[in-house]
Amino acid sequence: MKSSVLPGAGVMAASEKCIIKVGKNGPYIVSGKIPISEYVINCDSKGTPINWILGKEYPVRENCALCRCGQSENKPFCDGTHADIHFNGTETADIEQCYSQAKEINGPELILTDVEKLCASARFCHRSGDIWDQIFKSDNLEIKKNVIRNSCDCPSGRLSLTDKETGKSLEPELGRSIALVEDPFMGVNGPIWIKGEIPIKSADGNIFEVRNRVTLCRCGKSQNKPFCDSSHYPEQSAGGITMEKSTSELKDIKVDLEDILKTKKRVFVLFYASWCSFCRAFLPIYDKYSERQPETFLSVKIDDREDLMDRYSVEIVPTVLFFENGRIKTRCDGEAGIGLSEEHLIGIINSCQE
């Protein structure tokens, strides 16, 4: 690997004919001699990103086809496997809806815009402090610098900043290029990071909103195709229980959670989100306990349920709450940039048995 560099640094601008076309149930067709290289998330021992490292650089081509189904034997390029496996690449993204649900968090000097559904789980938002906490301290010069650095390293553009004094958007300067995100700490290939306002044309011929940074799915599993939704992270435990099919998950969280808490004397409830990589890592651990005592260990997916987070004061996921007679007796909140471990879970279980 090469030495650490800033994303997009040293990349020559491609021609004005640059475009990426989403093939119907097929690959991404890249045109215009767009540079393609690997970018590796370099993490510390806890999995918190330190920086981006430039990896392999591919020869520049006039045109190429990048795998979208995730099954090519010639990654990152397409080898036709999508046809053999009857890949369903139907585009389901509703970008207007994503942005309509964006949250704005006002700090003293910066405004943070958070479009949660665009999360690609690169985790730079936790580097040297949680960005959602630090935005409120943006009048501190060092903290402000860290907030800006972390926002600019978000490949999907989920996080963006506005300077309150000038009203200007604080976007990184990115040359037109394509980065293949590699995440060795999590053991996965990440998304395709599109930089520098390269147009992306849908299979039906429409152009998506042109943005400075965006991530495209290359595992074939995203529910927000063609964009990444973090589905490339491991979903399955050794016991074969997937996050989406957790045996303890409440199916109707509007009603069931309140009703069940009224009927149970003692119960643990895990609050998690499908977009959170730390939740994906913790859920198989939690499911081991819910398999043994399914009536005592429940889980609730809080995607788009800000009301639930507010009601139970859940600020970070994953978080485990212990209820006794319908009331919170104790809790174990996830740590920013770390999440929860089995040791945390054992700790709250033991404390509730005392």
C-alpha cells in the first residue's frame, strides 16, 4: 500500500464526457477515462478510522464495466455473472425522500446536515470524538477542525457542513475519480465512492442529482439501489441468524413494545439500526441470549423512528435497556466508535440479577 493521502488528492480531472450509467440488472458502465483506485479505511485497534490510504491504482480506460451484483470473479470489473445469477438490480432509491428526512443540527459555528439513509458505514464520524456531540462545541477551534475533517472524509455525503457565518457549504475539493472502498478491519469490500460531481444515469435514462461525493452499492444487497445502504457489512452470525430475521425482533414497534412492556415483569430490549455497522456486529451476540430466553431478550429496529429514540432517550445505537414492571431500571448505552461487546451485555445482565 502507498502512504496516506487525502481523498481525491493528486487525481487529474477527467474529461467532460465522464458519466456512469447503471445497467438494467447489470454493471455500472463507466465512460470518460475516469481514474479508478482502491481506498483503504485505515483503523485503530478498536475499529475507529484513522485515515484513508491509497491502495491499488487501475489503468485508466476510456470505458469499463464495474460489477454491481457482487459476484464477479474479476472484481472490481464485471464478468457477466449477473446474467447467470439473474441479478435483480432494480433501482429503489428515492433521493428526494432521503433529503426530505435530513436532520439539521445547529452548533455555535457550524450546521451539520445528516442524511442518515445515505450512510455507508465508513465510520469517520467517530474519529477523535462523535461528530454529533462535537458539533455543539464547534466554537472550539480544535474541535471545529476535527468536525470538518470528519465530515469531509464521509464518502457517501451523508454528513455535510455549512459555515454559519458565511453560509457557505464546507465541501472537500475532490477530483473526478472512482474509489473502491476497502474495509479490512470489518473484513469487507465497501462501496464504490464516486467523487467530483460525476453524473450518474439510471437504467431508465434519468440523471440522479449530481453531487460531489456519493457511494454506489457493489455488493448487490442494498435496499436503496443504486446507492449504498451499508448492506455490505456482515449480516449473519455463526448460528445462521441474520439481523433482518432476528428471532427476538418486534414486528410492530408502534404497538408491541408498549404492550409487551406492560405484560412483562423483567425484559431486556436492544435498540439497533440496520444502517449501523456496530449494530450488525453486536446483534449476533445478542441473539445468542435471545435464543435461550426469547421472552426476556427482545430487539427493536429504530430505523426512521426518532420518536422511539426520544421516548427512551436512546442517543447511540446499539443500546440495551432493562425494563422492570414497564419502567427502565438500568441501561447499557453503546460507545461512540465502539458500539457494544458481549462483555457489556454480560455486565448489564449480571447487574440486573443482583
